[in-house]
Amino acid sequence: MAVMEYIDAIRLAMKEEMEQDDTVFVLGEDVGVKGGVFTTTKGLMEQFGEMRVMDTPLAESAIAGVAIGAAMCGMKPIAEMQYSDFMLPATNQIISEAAKIRYRSNNDWSCPVVIRAPIGGGIFGGLYHSQCPESIFFGTPGLKIVAPYSPYDAKGLLKAAIRDPDPVLYFENKKSYKLLKGEVPEDDYIVPIGKANLLREGDDITVIGYSQPLHFVMQAAEELEREEGIATHVLDLRTLQPLDREAIIAAARRTGKVLIVHEDNKTGGIGAEVSAIISEECLFELDAPIARLCGPDVPAMPISPPMEKFFMLSKDKVKEAMRQLALY
């Protein structure tokens, strides 16, 4: 298997699906000539032409609306939102239209659209380029939401999303683009939507999370086992909607001590629903209160580098939260 960066795995998934299916096309701001603000779509226009890699105006509601209409007419659009922060003008199209088309038409229509959007901070982007808005869409029936951590999952989940008959929000972490590398098969494969992934086995504490913060979790887990003998069980949710309830419950029961980690705000975040599932299903098997380590409940990511560092998760913050849980 080839070793590639997270961003290359995403680009490869789109390239392969476009080669295999001529109904797949890409649209968004600067996805064509420029190849995307992060170069995620670099080279696709040269290979597939401007009718399948379409630069759009700076109008997110139009990007989503055009993609939904095309999907209803038999196409498979991949709509890129340049930053996930900019998805808010398109929420009506996504929540009121895409998510409800199958239900409102009694299965006569489907909406196989993928909406890609970079999430997360760490690039000094400030309040309009660093948010994690996944909780805004979480809990909307009819939407599937994925957030890959590894390059392997980035490719496999995107291919699965493109082939899915219903709308999928694909949240990719911009800090991961060049940071994370991993083995990615060169042959065709998918990662099933709705299935979590066990990254590490351990018997002392369980950590559940998704996306880039798992990079810190895995680093901290290795150090804690080497330095203090604390064995960590790590579960990557991968899919945020639908959540893999069975995997969450099994991971919680494994150790009885659970820490949930994500970069989005703590209040109302995905971790709150994960915590509720654990409380409902295995409360009396817990040996400690369910802990959460998340982004602080402030209006937005600060642009000041010291303040961004204060806001962001880190290996040291994660490691200390894991140590405290193990000592409970």
C-alpha cells in the first residue's frame, strides 16, 4: 500500500469515483482553476474538464441548491464548502431540503449529494475559518455525517459517501491535511458509513472521539502506557450520524471509565449524545463519571496565536485528562 497524506487520500477518492462514474462531478468556490484553497481538487479540472469540475460564485446556498437539484436529476455531485464556517448560508438547503427529500416524496426521490467541508482550527484562521459546526447538523434525520481521522478512512469514507443514495456531510480536518500520513490501498475499497473503528485496545480507560484530536489521543495513550502503565482503549467514531451505538457501548463496558474528546464546543456537541447513550445503556457498569474534553464554550476561535493555543486541544491536555480519569 502507498503511504500518503490525508489530503491526497481525499483527492484520490474523488479522482477514482469520477473515473468510474461519469455522473460524479465537483462544484464549489475555486475548486477548478485554482484546485481548491487547500489544493484538495488540484488536477481534477485538467483531467475531467470544466463541466465536471465547476467553479462557482461565492454563494453557499447556491452551491448546495445546485448540487441538490443535480442529485435529484440523476447526478452525483460533490459540493465543496471552502470552509465549514461558510455552510451556514446553506443550512436551509441542507436541513430543509436535502435531508427531507426522500421522506417528503415517500421514497420516489433521493438526493445522493456529498457536501465536503474543512473543520477545525490550528491555522490561525480566526472566527470565520476555524469552526467545527458539526453539531448544527447533528440530530437532523435524513442526513449522514462522517468525519474521518486517518488517510485510509478519508479515502474509504468519501468513496462510500459518493456512492450513498442519500445526502452525506463529509467533514475533513484542515489541520490533518498535511499532518497525518498513513497507508492507503491503491485498489478500490470503501469504509462503511455507520461503523466505528477500534484504534487501540486497553483495559484501564476508554477514550472515544473523532477527527484530528485522535492524533493527540494516540500519542498520549502511547506515553501513558510507557511511563505509567495505563492501558487505553481508543474508539474512533468515524461516522457521527448514525452513531455506532454497539461499538460505543462495548468500548464503555470494556473499562468502565470513559473520556470523550472532540474539538467542537462542549455544550451540545456530539460528545453529549455519546454520553447519553452510555448513561442509558451501561450506567451501572461505570467506575467513574463520564468525562468530556472539548473546545471551550466561546463564540468562536480566536485569531491570536496564544489564544488559539489556549482554545485548541493538545497532546498534553489530552494526556492529563486521561491520567486524571485513570486515577479516579
